[in-house]
Amino acid sequence: MSTEQHDVDAYGQELARISHHQHEATDARFTVFQALAAVGLSNEQADEIVAKLEAAAVAGADRSP
């Protein structure tokens, strides 16, 4: 296999991995919104809570080794 073909394959695998994680994140976000709506929070309140959770996750990931 040529180096170029290997790079293309690796790139495709990385895109597939990223896509998978994005789909999982979207599904999780939707589930959280459903749960918050079920307890009576407005869309705006739910969005604020989810945004804070996402920001905390990103900040935590930035500190990981």
C-alpha cells in the first residue's frame, strides 16, 4: 500500500470516528433535553444547563494529559 493510500485510509477512519462521536453527543444532548422538559424546564433553561455542561466537559478535556 502506498503512503498516499494509507493517508487516505487513515483520514477516512478519523472522519468516521469523529462522526460517530458527534452522533453519540447529539443523541445524548437530545436525551438530556427530553429529561429536562419532562421535569418542566423551558427550552431556554434546558439550553443554558446543557451549554454549561458542555463547556465544563471541554474545559475538563483541555486539562487531560
